[in-house]
Amino acid sequence: MSAGLTFEGLRKTFTGEAGTVTAVDGVSGVIAPGKITGLVGPDAAGKTTLIRMLAGLLVPNAGTITKPPGHVSYMPQKFGLYEDLTVEQNLVLYADLHGLDQKARKETFAKLHGFTGLAPFTDRLAGKLSGGMKQKLGLACTLVVTPEVLLLDEPSVGVDPVSRRELWAMVQQLQNTGIAVLWSTAYLDEAERCDHVMLLHEGTMLFDGAPKDFTARSEGQTWRMALPAKAAEKRELQRAAAALPGVIDSQIQGRALRLVVEKDAPAPTLPGLTAEQIPPRLEDAYLAMLHPPHKPPPIVEHTEEVGSGELIRVHDLTRKFGAFTAVDHLSFEVQRGEIFGLLGPNGAGKSTTFKMLCGLIPASSGEAHVAGFDLRVARADARGRLGYMAQKFAYVGYLSVEQNMRFAAGVYGLSKKEANERVEEAIDAFGLAPYRSSACGLLPLGIKQRMALACAILHRPAILFLDEPTSGVDPVTRHEFWARINAMADAGMTVLVTSHFIDEAEYCDRLAIIYRGKMIGLGSPEEIKAQHDKGGAGLEAAFISLVENYDREHPQ
Amino acid sequence: MTGPTVNMQRLRGFLRKEWLQIIRDPSSIVVAVILPMVMLVLFGFGVSLDAKNQPAAIVIETAAPEAQDFLASLRATPYVTPTIAPDRQTAIAWMRTGKVRAIVVLPEDFGAQLHRANAAPIQVLVNGTDSNTARLLAGYIQGIWATWLQGKAQAERTQVQTIAVQSRIWFNEAVDSHRSIIPGLIAVIMTLIGALLTALVIAREWERGTMEALLTTPLTKTELLLGKLLPYFALGMGGMVVSTVFALTVFGLPFAGSVWVLLLASSLFMLVVLGFGLMASTITRNQFSASILALTATMLPGMLLSGFIFDIRSMNPVVQVITHIVPARYFVEILKTLFLAGDIWPVILPNMGALALMATILLTITARKTTRSLE
């Protein structure tokens, strides 16, 4: 067994237009053999820079890296598969580049095919694979030579729960052969399963040790508060709980609130509700440590009165692309003030449904009414009543926050006076005043997202569409984002959100689970859990069981 | 990862991948083979430096019989299409409206002037808005006049006051501008195509994130650059062959030099332009910037400063110095020489030397700028 990989006092600075930034500042650690070391931290914490230094792609300004004699393999965040090459051709390329001879190649390929389950797809173009499959192929290409150390940069971002679980199982298999694995992630449930955890924050290592030791730090700081069932009430109570002195974080989980409080803070209480202490999770400790400046966001009057009842009504909605049916007879309704989620793996038809509801593409058949407009005849009118926040940050990087917002106001056709008022209002409500004149391309992801959200509601839409809003975002940012969404829903905003990320689904009032173009489940998160997860392991398990059942009943 | 190490298995693997990508997205084949054909047809037939069938107004104010004889001479040439104008006013009006490009006046005393020494029997007015055509047209009419006078003198067996010039134009006896344009055109087209072919290839690897994955493999710098150069070299030479065959068949050009010299010179030139594209791609790491850089840096200088249309010797001395950094300049000269004159080594060798030097410089810069890290 090797000694793993040791690094000491690593420092890396970048000099750009905005001055010199220290990305990693004196970081030491060991990636031990036969273990999975989790590397966690918010966006821009320095995770990727650290991994790139360990992989030898960046030269540190200071510090030393001691590598084992064997191979150090690295899988970048956006692994460069050649999408216009087939699965096999990609593997052959990396085998050639690593100098694998024919005999070794045969064995390795057989092993990798079995390992990844890619054997049936060898002749498929890599670009035609699902997100999860791509990651598996990327991992296979990284593993054409057996490494002693394997560095994985956010391998599970953009991967649905089923593939995420498979990917994890694959890496665990590797770990059992004595390989040292570094797995960087923004998902703390993954970090919790690691043997060892390193927490990076603003370039420094805040914690380095076993996950349970990290979790134990917030022992006694986590509380659970049972809630009444009604949706509106539960968000109101969450806000009240968040405003209590000493409360760091509050999160709705089914029919309960999960609260994280400061050390030695008294038990949180609300009229008529009592809290019981529960064992902390890694995420609680993370939130407690990174201590977000916490104030429940104000409720902004952002929607015009649109009456009550169904704001979205979809009936037999179908969209075909040639012979392929992307969306297959979807029917559901969304009530005013509801947060409704479309949950499903990559390529399930979520985005197509979304695009139809936004009026970006027409339906092949079926009906869809949005904010009272029939999308078959009044797409433009419907579009004027909805706000849209894209998955990828879609604003002009070199313009300031204020300029971007004014631009958005102009696009939505607000008059100059209206634009002035609403931009000021939004800057105030979203806490953007300190960043008003900063070029938004240089801001942290959380701030960018806040700005994108502020832009999306400048024209006071009745419905807000969110496309995978917090994919790959760390819990601090994610909780903050959802606190705002909750506040908007309470003020009457209807929210439609797509996600393949289970944590995001937990925030929804109701969910439609979409798979292979069809709706295979509908209900509140609790209902779905109750129906499809007998073991009580949570929404993710319910989701996986739904998908697997469907596959069994409808083999491809 | 330094030094010119080349492992054949890695290089072969990389070349295979590059070919697969070319075949799967045939746009580079279209650029290399179809585009030269289209551009040759378009520019080859469209661009002509000869002034032919130029409309001219003839004003005949004299009754002298020689006037009709001269008119017949004008009609007999392919350069001028004469139309009789009733008077000067009408001819001037035609010129103003662009109906004719020249006016030839045979005045009342044409007959008398004709037999006097130092006289100017005819008046020629040419529309100078297009100075090149104007000069050509004025020259043609003067030539026709001189020839006519000479013929007349011979017929009358009298000595006339003109000097009979027996001129012969070498290398392009018919003074067909196609013969001088097409070789230059090939050079300019191949400059553009060569640079475009490679401008995208390195930047594409950066943009798609495949470069980071490649950097984690033992692939060396030399292998990477060879892997990017060789496939597009083959494509570029394919385009060169297509252009040459087109020039010989469709445009009926002669080929006075030897094929081997052409092959050698084209290879050198291809290395220069492919090298330029690679350099742009390596430095910008961005497909859009690299292609814009390749386009602007090759197209206009190639057209204007290569001697393809405008003779370098008649340029401002400063600009003449600048033309030395335009690779097309050397190739234009080599191609013109090979097509029209033959293997004239004193012309070909210095030009090839210049190309070899440029290729070395560009490829060295590219190699220097190619890093094995993300810094």
C-alpha cells in the first residue's frame, strides 16, 4: 500500500484585471490510501485550484507536494470527452495516450465496461449519453491506467440521483483496492459518507478530519420542530423561527422544521410549538461553522393581483422531436402561491416541458394555460406574466449589478420611472446595495444568483420559473436562496422549479416526477415519500425506487 | 514533458482522433476542398484586369474618307465598342450618364491635320472615375490609332512621323490578365484556408474542456502540435491540388515549372499559414477570436499587399517593406513564376527561403506558447 499523497503549505495566487487574488492560502493535508477524502466548501473556496495543483496542472507559489511513485489520475470538473467520438473511440484515445498495449487494453476495457455498465453503449456518440453516463465514461477514461491517487473534481454535479449513487459505488470499489481518492463536492450528504473530510473556505482549511468529528462540533445545536400540514402556514412559521434569537438556519423538511442554533443558545420556541433536540448532520455543522449572516428576507410586494385558483393548467401536453417523444401527455395544475417542482433525471423531458410553459417552443398537442392565457393563441401575453431564471448565469459579466438590472427592466418594457423605482426597491430588498457598482462577472455565485432572481421579478410576474436554480451550490447559498423564494411564495408568487437535485425538491409544496417524458409520480414530498419509500430513507430513496420500478415495468 | 519526444502510439492515437473528428464534422473538408473551387470560379471569372468591350462614343465632324476607315479599325478591336454620336453635346451627355466610358472626336479638319507634322488630328476623352480602366482604355485607343496610322502609311508607302514600336510581352503573350491573376489568387485563397483550418483546433480543445483532460495524459507538446498539424496539412495540400488542377483545366493556364518544385513550395507555404492559424488558436484559446484573427490577418493583406493585384514595386517604400511580412507575397511570386515562366531558381529560392524562415518563426512561437499546465 502506498503512502498516498501529502501536501504542505500550498499557496496559489492569481493576478488578473481585478488585482491579485489568493485562491489557496497555506493548505496542508494527506490524501490517504484506501480512503475517500471529501473536499467540501462553498463556491470559490479554492477546491478546484487545490486539485489542479495536486494534479500538476498549476504550479503553487509556495509549499510542497509529495506524490507516491505510481500514477496520479485526475478527472476535471468538466471532463473533456470528445462528444463527436463514440464511447469506444474515447476510451481508445485515452488508452493510446497512456501507452496501453493491446493485451493490457483488452483486459482493462473489459474491466471498465463491466465496472461502468457502458458495455451496451460502446458505439454510441459520447455527446448522446446522459449526464450520468458521461461522468461514468469520463471516470473510465481517467482509469485506463490504474492510479495510486485519484483526484475527482465535483464528479456528481449535474448528475441525477440514480447515476450519483452508481458513481459513488464505483469509486467505493476503487477505494477498496487501496487507491487514495479525493472527491470534491458541494453536496454534504456525499461528504458525510466519506472517510475523511477537508473543509475549504476562502482558501484556508477550516477542518481536516473524520466527518463524524466535524458533525460532533455542532452537537446540541440542532433542533426539530413539528409543524401543522398547511403549506402557507409552514412557511410563515419557518420565517418566525428564523427570526428567533440565536437561530442560524431554519429549513422545512416535510412536516417539520430543522433548526440550527448558535452554541449554547436556548432551545427555540414558538407559540404552541416545541422543539426537540436531534443529532446533527454534517450539513448542520457546516452551516454553524460558516455562519451565514442570517436575517429572514423581507416579503416584497412583487406580484400584481391575478386572482386565486389555478395559475398553470396543463392537459395532455405532448412534444415530439421527429420520432422521439420528449414529453408524453403530461397533465397537472399549479395553484396560486404554490411552489411546484418538476423532478427527474437528465433528459427526462423537464426542460422541454419548461420551454413549452414559457412559450419558447410550441406543443405538438395538448393544452397549456399559464396565468390565464392559452399558450396556443397567446404565447406572448403569457410570457409577459412570467419571470424566468435560467440554469446558467445569463447576465452581462462586465456590466455592474445595477446596469444589469436596468437592462433587464428595459427588456421587460418598464418605463423609465417604473424602472428606477423597481430597481431601487429590488436592490434594497435583495441586499444588493454593497455590490451595486461591481461588475457582476466577478461576484460570488450566491450574489450573482440573487441578482438574477431580482432581475427575473422586476416586471412583477405572476409566475416565476426556476431552472435548476441551485445545482452545484453549497448549502449556505442554497438555503439563503430558498428563504427568498419562500418569502415570495408567501406574498402570492407561484413558483415552478425544475430539478434533478433532491434537496431542492424538499422545498416544493408539490412535485411531479418526470421520467422518460411521462409523469410517474405526483404529490407533496411527504406523500411521495410515504407511497414509494417504505424504508423511510427519504425522498431520494423514493425517487430511485419510482424510477427503477418504471424501468422494470417498461423495459426499453 | 519537454523536448521533442514523440511516441508513435500516442501520436497515432491522437491523429486517429483528429481524423475521426474531421470526418464526423466535415466542415473542414468543405473549407479545404470546396471553398477553393468556389472562390477560384467566383474570383477567377469575376475579377478581370482587362478592359474589354468598353463603350465609346465616336463623334465624326469631318467628311474625310479616312474617318470611316479609322472607325472600321475601332470596330475591329475587342476592346472598344464604338457608337456614333450625332454631335459633341450628345457624346458628353452619354459620358455623364455612364452610357459610354470614352469619347473619340474626329474634328472637321481631321483630313488636313492628318498630313501635317506634330498635329493632333483626333481628340480622346476618357472617364477617369476608375483610373485603372481609364488608363487602359486611353492606351488601347492610342494603340489603335498608332496601328491604323502605320497600316495607312504602309498602304501609301509614305513615311509617317510615328515611331513604329515592335513590342512583345513575355510570359503572357496574350496579355490575358487571368494568367497573372489565377496563380496569385491561389496563393491568397490558400492563405485564408490554411489559417482558418487550424485557427479553431487548439481553441476548440480549450473551450470544450478537453485540453485539461489531455494535459493529464503523457501526451507531449510535440505530439500535440504534430497531431494538430499533420491532418490539416494533408487537407490543405488537397485544397492546393484541387486549385492547381482547376487552374490548368478550367482556366487553361500553362504550367512551365516542375511539379516537384510546386509541391515543395506549397508544403513550405502550408506550414506558414497552418502555423499562423495554430499560433492564433494557441494564444487566444478562443475559437471566435482565433478565427477573426486568422481572417483579418490573412485576407486583406493577402489581397492588397501580396502583389496579387497591385504591383509591390509601385507601392510606397514603407509599404513595400511591410509587404515582407505577408507570406502570400512570396507564394504569389513563386506560383506566378512556376506557372508562367518555369523553374527560375534565382526567383524561387529566395522566396522559398523566406517561407521556410516564417514557418520556423511561427511554429516556434506556437511551441513556446503551448503549455503543459493551466497557468
